[in-house]
Amino acid sequence: MDYVYAPGRNHLFVPGPVNIPEPVIRAMNRNNEDYRSPAIPALTKTLLEDVKKIFKTTTGVPFLIPTTGTGAWESALTNTLSPGDRIVSFLIGQFSLLWIDQQQRLNFDVDVVESEWGQGANLDVLESKLASDTSHTIKAICIVHNETATGVTNNLAKVRQLLDDYQHPALFLVDGVSSICALDFRMDEWGIDVALTGSQKALSLPTGMGIVCASPKALEASKTAKSVRVFFDWKDYLKFYQMGTYWPYTPSIQLLYGLRAALDLIFEEGLENVIIRHKRLGKATRLAVEAWGLKNCTQKEEWVSDTVTAVVVPPDIDSAEIVRIAWKRYNMNLGLGLNKVAGKVFRIGHLGNLNELQLLGCLAGVEMILKDVGYPVKLGSGVGAASAYLQNNIPLIPSRI
Amino acid sequence: MDYVYAPGRNHLFVPGPVNIPEPVIRAMNRNNEDYRSPAIPALTKTLLEDVKKIFKTTTGVPFLIPTTGTGAWESALTNTLSPGDRIVSFLIGQFSLLWIDQQQRLNFDVDVVESEWGQGANLDVLESKLASDTSHTIKAICIVHNETATGVTNNLAKVRQLLDDYQHPALFLVDGVSSICALDFRMDEWGIDVALTGSQKALSLPTGMGIVCASPKALEASKTAKSVRVFFDWKDYLKFYQMGTYWPYTPSIQLLYGLRAALDLIFEEGLENVIIRHKRLGKATRLAVEAWGLKNCTQKEEWVSDTVTAVVVPPDIDSAEIVRIAWKRYNMNLGLGLNKVAGKVFRIGHLGNLNELQLLGCLAGVEMILKDVGYPVKLGSGVGAASAYLQNNIPLIPSRI
Amino acid sequence: MDYVYAPGRNHLFVPGPVNIPEPVIRAMNRNNEDYRSPAIPALTKTLLEDVKKIFKTTTGVPFLIPTTGTGAWESALTNTLSPGDRIVSFLIGQFSLLWIDQQQRLNFDVDVVESEWGQGANLDVLESKLASDTSHTIKAICIVHNETATGVTNNLAKVRQLLDDYQHPALFLVDGVSSICALDFRMDEWGIDVALTGSQKALSLPTGMGIVCASPKALEASKTAKSVRVFFDWKDYLKFYQMGTYWPYTPSIQLLYGLRAALDLIFEEGLENVIIRHKRLGKATRLAVEAWGLKNCTQKEEWVSDTVTAVVVPPDIDSAEIVRIAWKRYNMNLGLGLNKVAGKVFRIGHLGNLNELQLLGCLAGVEMILKDVGYPVKLGSGVGAASAYLQNNIPLIPSRI
Amino acid sequence: MDYVYAPGRNHLFVPGPVNIPEPVIRAMNRNNEDYRSPAIPALTKTLLEDVKKIFKTTTGVPFLIPTTGTGAWESALTNTLSPGDRIVSFLIGQFSLLWIDQQQRLNFDVDVVESEWGQGANLDVLESKLASDTSHTIKAICIVHNETATGVTNNLAKVRQLLDDYQHPALFLVDGVSSICALDFRMDEWGIDVALTGSQKALSLPTGMGIVCASPKALEASKTAKSVRVFFDWKDYLKFYQMGTYWPYTPSIQLLYGLRAALDLIFEEGLENVIIRHKRLGKATRLAVEAWGLKNCTQKEEWVSDTVTAVVVPPDIDSAEIVRIAWKRYNMNLGLGLNKVAGKVFRIGHLGNLNELQLLGCLAGVEMILKDVGYPVKLGSGVGAASAYLQNNIPLIPSRI
């Protein structure tokens, strides 16, 4: 498409889809294959085994579904719940809003716990609901680990703690779309029943694979859940798992090889190192925002996100203009403010296969754009603040020591 | 995956996924992009316009859904029908069987018209049902255009004729998974209400995009259809179409560019030429089967399929062994016999981006395998019969005249 | 380039450039890298070590030169010889002719031993020359292992035998462009002093790397050879070999990674298996030619080539027309007859990463073209003859057993 | 090669090989083709026509040689000169040194005009030589337009002026390896007789194509030049140009399609815009160096290079350590100081397909490394200085207005 060519690399800083590493692009650069030949089940077997590691589960069963995050949500809900089931769901931004919309359209009885955008899930309200729900009418707690619209990370360990405190049997369903493979995520330890992500987020693949992981308790629930489902039905997958052919319908051969390459890269770097890298880039971004004299949309330190930062612009600036200029003048993509925060925030995604100098290039660009729109930023100030943090004790790349 | 490497090109003759043309592989060899930047809507707009041409519709509205054919089925059904709706569905092979299974699980009242595998849909039964259904309890007719398991092509024009003859308002839903872009298909002329295909079939792309096209009547039906749906809901697409951003959730950037390239190739060759090419390859394959003294699973000439040929093996031969040898010895993939015809037929897919010499190489391979399993074939006989037909008046490649 | 698009795979049956395996295309699908970073020398080291295996040498020193076969010839000659040096060179076809032309333009005293095109090098003449050259005026014997224009393989072991019989110290320079990695080639055992090939031949890479391997004797000769050379000078390479940085000027990063992948595939299949595969495909091709009632340009069985077959057409047929039709109607590329055999032969290249069914598809195509040009071939006859040989005891693909 | 993997994009800031744009990588992602089929000559014809535009010549004849810059040098010299010919050559850094070394080894009588590294060619000396050479013993002037080792751009217009002033008929041979397609270059206007570049420089392709362009006067000289040459002989090319098949030996199919894509991108951006972009990035880099309190190796403003900046480090710092840290810690490649300036300078390449934010990311990295090695830089200072210049009146990307 000629009308969008611009010289140099595109600077992709939306919180997904993110940059695909070259080895993954290479792995996917291939013709189709017959998914019923011996090669694809053999490959799939390694993927199902290894993908559990990124969820930190040993007992969960993963499903690699040809869909997006929205489909993964639907898979999580319809396989474990029946129409009319009461679920507690937290509305803290655009993506939790969309999930709740889905929950309602799927005919669950959604008990929405709303917070101001920029705040995390209100777990005090959850606690009171659990406390009063002695008859266990709440069938599931639905929560996004990281709200991509506001850059807010919720405290999943705390949710589990509350469920345990009240010995509540509700299923614990987690949207890990912008967290898994980037933030600290512990499916087994936190007793999560269904966790899910999408391929185009921290896994740094193209869009097209929804990855859902179900605990034994969730699998048990799926046997009696009455929500209508076919395409998203785990049962069909489980049947083919047993047969050793794995696929109830045609998978994307390219995404399977891509996932293999993506996992290999993550394991080579080390999952813990990947998480540390995200912490460092998140912190650096926030230091730059601070240096610019701007506010983070995230209202408290406990909620800051290491995968996306929503930056609040002064009232006289339209954040959408910042996103427009980024694309037009600097070949950079930033995230728009969505819904309630439209025009008020722009978002810097810093997840996936990304390194220090890429981020600093982005921050340098943001500074120039801020100046372009009339905000009196000191050029170099954010980059300086971020790089001061990064330079001081940067971890070595293990493979290059 | 080292353990499957074999020298030379893989000979992919399953009826999907099929070979991807090199220009399409190239078009997809790319990093992710922000689907909210101006480039992707501009690209999508051309795709939605041009994809209608392969359906031969001007009034239909297409949806490019990140899913497989199974998901496309679900989209077609849930958007147009309500639980309990009576539908007439034809069971003639494994794929119609699976669609019927889905229809039943989605709680429709499925009136199954079964034929022996190898026969086409029994339209006499349809006629009698339509004739007696004066109160219009039948809400939809569901039919696969081409049953991929048996190589049977149904007569869609005849279905429309019957509906018209009886002035029956039932929706006409067609699975064109292994027909669209390969067989003669006329959505508008035949009054089809929902037609669908998958990217990995005649479009010759990777798996991952279900393409569904809805007539105005189908769109109207979707406003009142009560089937529960979210991910597959056309409403969300239509909302974003109106906004000009097109995507309710993240599409695969790679598949969009791939579809652009695939359509460009089809239009360059000419859709009618593509269909003629499939006719020629289908005919050549059947002549080879005849020369080998074997039977086509398709029982009558009127049903023969130009995209897949199911070859019946003699009773003392296990067709699965033929498929195994193809892979092990000749780096070729043939289709297994499925379900009722397991062990009894093997399938040669001849759809998608394929040419004469590729097919003849396949046929030469099948001959050797037949000999490998003890069938007394004369080597060269099938190839000779097929090439006699092909050589006599082969159409020139337009671009090379 | 739209005007050449044709559906399906291109059938590439020229004797180079040949089909590149998908894993090699993938390995080369990459951005540039700094060749002075630690990664490239580390990679190069493995290449220099492993490339010796395809020459079957342990004492030779390989050079990976950014050039073509023509440049590799020049490198071989100018590094080992001085202007005026007498060399014996065999003219048996177009490529030996071109090499001799180069030898003459480089001011050597070329003693040309000519044979009829279709015959091998006349080693009787060589013997008499060696016998009479008691004063060792002959400084080098230059011979193509496989003459690509006529499909003639020379007997290198015999050349060595003669040199040994007469205790002649002449350097033994071999063009292995269409033999190495496909035919039996033994640099050390046959006492070859310089052997060379090009990346686009049996190694199945893109064009652009001339691979030259020098024996210790050749390296010694290079110290005193007076031919003017800079770009092709081995001395510069040897200097950088010692420094461990390997490259006197910028290599193609892509070809280095491609060579790594190509060698990996060859070793996975097994070099001996690769050679057997070429034998089988060569034999099958010749059986087809015989079945068509046509003559092989190669006049005696002892010279037949397992990498290319030059087929003699009847006098009333123009072989160039066969090549033209192959491209225009069947998306196939055959080799033209060159120079003395222009119009009289067409060539089928069967070297590199190729398998049985690809070849049979080609043969089926040739049959149709023969018919197209009016030659009374029985369609299926050549394919039948070839596949009868191939089917009877086809070797299993090791990785698929 | 696992041991070099590092997360995120590699930051490639050596002055070649440079980043390849994605569309060019895509164009090259292909199988081999027969270069004798109609498609390749048709493609080549467009390349030969269009490549002249980047030299700004209408009368020159280009040669696309499968070689590197070193081979292109050799082609320029051997086709136009005879052994013993007197040539004036300017030694101002490592690459002019290497060219002079080649000139001497090719047996020319090289009249070396040396300058301190960091200075441009001494044209005063040239003038005096021309003034005194009334008998025209000087056959050629050889000069690098941009000395890549020191970041010095010579004044070619001035050289032409001097030749004209003294009506001297010497050939004017220019190494444009790190200038053509990036700096202002005017072959016809400046009366350049041979200009050359390499594919991996500003054209942003892989290594492997030496592009040489000869004026009519140079072509005339080639008819009588007595330097021995075969592989590099223009005569063979010209013969095939006349035949319309273009190639005396096998070209890299991939590089031909790559060059087509590279030229298309350059023309889409506009060659003048490309040059302006390099000016801007060069200026921004120099402003950063100044802000860090460091010296540019280039001693005078008139010589500053817009494609590479050689930064002089303080005496107590080893510049090689900076390059090492860049690779180890930041996944960045900077250029080493070579030969006389080894350890004293490091080089930032800012040529080819590159944009503002990529450069700013690099500069941010350099700042951190300077701090790593103990140099008291203020973090953000260089980035701030560079971005102040860039932000103030950044040109819009034409395709995105």
C-alpha cells in the first residue's frame, strides 16, 4: 500500500499487536502443510507442553484456539458457566467494559464492580460480596489482570487470598491478554481457573491465536456448563487431544511454527528475564512521563503497569492529535485514549519483544510531538530520566556475556 | 522440526490447506502493524469490496472473521436463526455431518436429509418438504456446495429453483468452503443468503480467516435472530463498518495483506480462468482414476467435484496405507478417507493455486503407491490419460502469450 | 512483475539456478547484520569447517567468495598460475569453452584438447601429453567435472591416475559447478588442487557465492603465482582467517545463513544419500528419454550425467521451441541448447533439492510438449518408464521411517 | 545462532551493511528463477534504466556486477586503465587506502596525495599536479566521494572544475560507495567517468551487487585499456546487452527483485527527499556529538559527512570498548575505528533506510555507553540537541500528508 510508506522502521508502540521478532517472522515464512500428517501433531504436542510454562501451571490444560482475545474470552465463559449464572466482574477501563458487555450478551447475571478509570479493581467491594455470599450464588470472578486502556495492573494474588479467606468456590477467570509473558503471572499458585491471552500481545506473534488455559476445576465445570458453544467448545479439543491428532478443525500452520519459535526465544532469554525486562522498560517510561511533568493515568503506584503506560495530557491538548502526529511525522504508532479517556490520554505500549533503545527512540519521539502540540517540554528530559535509570545497572544480555 | 525433513518440494494434495502462492507468502512476510492506523482501514476497504467478486455478489455484505470454517458456519447460523428454528440440512459426507452436528448443538430443529456417501443432496426430498411446508416452518436450507469428504458437488441452482417454485421464504445458507474461488458460484444469481469459505481453501492462504457473505435478507434476519452470539455477531462488524475503522477486534495484519495479494492473483488470472483451470484439473484427475481401473466415490457424473476426487480402493487395500506411503516415501500429502469411508477412499485435492505439472507429478506418485500396495496398475497409464486430455488444447497462460 | 505470473509452482528444471529449499529461503529472510560483530565470525567458522565436507577434503582450505562460478574460475586460475603458463584444458561443451576463453584472456598458454560435443574429455590425448612432457612444462590440467551444456561427466579419478602414472606435478584444477554436492566428488582422494562450485547449483542457494577449495599444493603455488589479482586474491582471505575475522570485504549475511541452512539439510539427509538421490533421478530421466525414442546427447554410458540430461530432438524440431512452450504453457523452465547444440538439444536439469514427484511432473510436461511440437510420443510412456525404475525399491526418506 | 540472540530489534548503525526495508526483504523472499526466461531480461531492462537515475546520468551505462565494492573498484580500474598508467589517488582514510592498495597491486603508477585522517582530499596538490602535467601523463583521478572511515566528504564538483580549468583529459573515477543514494551526487554534471557503489550501502540491500556506471568516455577507454580482466570485463556485459539477454553469467535473482523494490521505494520517497533526510540525520548526529562535548573526526565543516560520523573519544577511553558494549548490552552495532584511528574513534552510520526515531534511539544508547565507560556525559543532552533540530520544522512524510 504505497500511500503509507515511510522510510525506516515503523515504531510500533501500541499495546498490541506488537513487534514480531525476526526469528519468528522467519519461522512463519512458509507454505501450508497438511495438519493431519505426523509432523503437526508432533509439533503441537511440544507447544501444549511448553505453553503451560508461560502460565506457570503444571495442572492446567491449554487450548490454542484460532481466534482473537475476544474469542478467548468467550471460550473461557461459555465452557465454564451457564446462562443466568451470577458473576462478579470489575469495570475499570475499556477492555474490562468490553468483556462485561460480552458477559451480559451471553446472558450471565453480571454483578459489575466499577472503579474510576485509572484505578484498579475494587477488591474491598469484592470482599464484602464474598462475605455476604454464604450461599455461593457467585459462580465466577472475572477480572482483567492488566487493563490495557488505562495501564492498570490488578492484584490477582489478593483476589485469590479473598476467595480463600471466605472459602468461596467461585471460579477465578482472568484476562491476561496484556500481562501473560510480560508481567508476573502464576496460574497455579494464585489458583486461577481460566487464564487467557492472545498471540499478538507479549508473545509477539501475529494476531489469530487465542490461548486459553483451564484448571482441573474449570475442566470439571465445563462438563455441566450449559452455555451454548460449538466452535469454542473445549470438549472437541479434548477429544482430539486423546486421539493424539489434537485439532478438531484446521489450525494455522504458520502460527504453530511461529509459537514454537516465540516460545524458544522466551525460554532462551528466560521467562524471568523477560519479566524483569518489562519491569525495567515500564519503570523507565514512567520516569520519562514524570520528567515531562505529565501524569500517569494510573492513580496509584500499586497499580502501575509494566506493559502499557497511559499518559494524561493537559486539558488544552487533544491526545488523539499526538497519536496522529506520531504516525504522520515520525512513523510511530501510539495507542489512542479509548472511550472515557478519549482525547485525554495517549498510550505507550512497552510489551513484547522490545529493548531499551527502541523505547528511548519512542520517548524521544513523544517529546518532539509534545513540543509539536505546544506543550512546553524540555527536549531530552524524558529520555535522560529514562536512560539514567536504565544505564545504572543494566542487566547483561545472557547470550552476549 | 528435523524429523520430518524430506528433500524437494512437499506435494500437498489434501483438499485444504493448499499451497500458498509465492507472492502471497511474500505479502505476508511482515511485522505487525497497528490496525488502528490509517493504513489498515484503507486496505480493509479494498478487501471488502473485492471479496464480493469471488462470491459474485454486489448486494451481499462480507465479514472477514478471525476464525476457521467451523467458526464461519457458526457465524452463518447464529446470526440468522433462533434456537428451535427448523432447518433442512443435507447429510452426504463428513463435513455436512459436522455442520449438522453444530446445528444440533446450537439447538436448531434440524431436519436431516441423508444420502448415501458418494451421492449428492437429495433434492427430491427437499422438494417434497418444501411442497408440504405451506406454513413456512422451514426457516433455512443448509447445504454444502462441495462435500470435501466424498468429492460431491451439489446443484445450488436447483435448490434456488425449488425455493422459487414453491415461493418458499427459507434462508438459503451455503457452505462454499471447498468451492468458492474454484467452482462456479453465483451468490446473487442463485439467491444465496449466507455463503462462506475459509482462507486456506481455494483462496490459497493460511488458515485463520473465515469469510462469510450475507445477503440483505440475511442481514435483515440477523436483526431478530435470537441465537446467542458475541464473537461471531455481525452487529459488531457492521457498527465498525459504519465508523470506517472496520474492526471490532484485532485482525491478523498478515492475513489482510495476504488476502490482498491472493485476490490480486485471482483477478490477474481472471476468476473465470481460475474456474476453468479447476475444471480441467478435475477432469484430468478423473480420467487418471478411470485409467487405473478404480472407481470415483462420487456416484454420478452430475455430482463430480472439480476440487477434490475421492478414489475408492479395492476391498483388500487400506486407503490409509496409501496416504501413509505418500508421506513417508514421496513427500506427498493425500487426503484420508473419513468416517464411513475411512480405509475405503483416499482423496486427491486439486484446488487452489495449482497447475498441470504439479497434478501430473501427484498422479505419477499415486500410481507408484498403488503398485507399492499391490494393486496391479500400469505405471504411466493414469498420467498418460490425464495428460492426453490436458495436452489437447491446453489454454495459454494469459500473461505469457 | 505481473506479466509473467502463472498459477501454481514454477517447475524449474534448468541445471542451475535450482530450487531453494524452504528452510533455506527462511534462513535468508533477514535484515542485514554487522559482519564485524562476534556473531558473523562465529558463523563463518562453522561454514568453513563444514563446507570442506562437501568437497571431501580435510586438508583443503575453502574460500567463500562473493562472486559467481565465472569468478570462481578466475580465482582458481589467477591464484595458482602465472601468465604464459602452459595448461591443458578440455573443450567438450559450452562451459568448458567459456572457461578456456577465460584462460586465454588471462594470458595462459592453453593447450586445448577438443572432443565432439557429447563426448567426455579425451584422456588418451592427456596421457600422450603427459608422457611427452618430461620437462614438466604443463603447469595445470583444467577440467570440468560435469559439462552442463551436454550432460557429460568426466572421469576425474582417471585424470589423477594418469598424473600419478607419469609422476607429473601439474596442478589439477576442477570445475565442479554442476557436480559438487550432487555427484561423487573426492577432492583429497583424487588429489584435486583446486575445486570450485557456485551457490546456485547443487547447494540450492541463490547465486552469489563462488566456493573455491585449495589444496596445500595450490596454496603453495599461490605464493609465487604472478597473475595479477586483488579481489580474487586468496592472500587477503588468509590474512583475515588468521585474524579470526574472516572477511577481507563485506560478505552477504543472507548467503552465510543460507549456506548454514543448506549444509544442515545436506548433512541431515546425508551427503551419500544426496548423491544416491541424484543417481536415481538421473537414471529415471534417461529411461524416460529412451522410452520417448529420443537420444541422449551424451554419447557413451560412461559419461552420463546425474545432474543434467541433454536430450537430442529430431532434425525437424527446434529444441528452442520446446523450451519456449515449457515456459509459456506449463510454467516450466528447461535448459536451452547452447552454441553448437543450439536448436538441437534441450536440457533437463535434475540437480539440487529435488524429489521424485517433481521430476515425474517435469517428464509428464516434456511429453506433452513433444506432442505439442508434433513428435509422436506416447503420453505416459516416459513417466511410466521412469516411475517403474523409481518405484522398484525407492529408498525411504530417513527422517520419515 | 542462539548465542547471539538478544530481545528486540538490532540497532544497526554501522556505515554498511545497513537496514533493509521490509518491502525489500519481502521482494527478495523467493525461490530461484531461470535467468534466461523472458521475465528476467524484462526486469533487468527496467533496472538498468532506473539505476541511472540514482547516479544522475542519462549517458552513462550501468553494470550490475555480482560482487562487492572491492570488486566494483577493480571493475572501474581494469576496464579503463592499462598497467603502468599514472593515476592520482587521494589517501584520506582506510577505504581510500584500500583502494590505493588495489591500484598498486594492479600495477598502476599511483601518485598518492595523502592528507591527515579527518581531512578531505588535498585539491591544492591536485591542482598543482594538473597544472604541471601538460603532457597529460595523468590518466585518471581516483577519489572516494565519502571516506567511510573518517566521515569525510570530498568536493567532487571542485575536482571537475580543476580538470576543466586545466583542460585535462584524465578520467575521473569516483568511489561513491557510501555516498550514492544518500549524498548529492551528479555523475553527468560533474563529468564523472566511472562511479560505483555497493548494494549494501545507501541502497539498503544485502551485499552482493557492485553497481558501476561508465560514461561514454570511460566506455571508449575500455576498448584500449590493457589491464587483464575477464570476470569484471564490461565487454561481456555489453555483448549481452546488445543481445537483450543482459547477463554474461548468472545474476542473483533475489538481488534483482530486491533492487527493483529498493529503487521503487527511493523513487516513491523522492531521491531529493532521500538526500534531504540524510542531511537532517547527519546534522542531528553532529549536534549530539557537540552536546556531548566530543569532537568529530572530520576536521572542517566543508567535509562533514551526512552518511557517517566518526566520533573522537577522549584519550583515556578505548573506542573499541564502546563498540563492544553497544553490542553486548544494547543490541546495537556501531562502527569501529580502523587502522590509524583504531581505538580513537567510533563511527555512527546514518545512511540508508533510516528515520529520526531510530537515530535518536541510537544516540540515547551512545550516551549510556559513554557513561558506562566513564565519560561524564549528561544523559539526554545529545538526544535533546538532536531532537531540537529535528523537531523544528521536520519535513512531512509525503505519503502521509
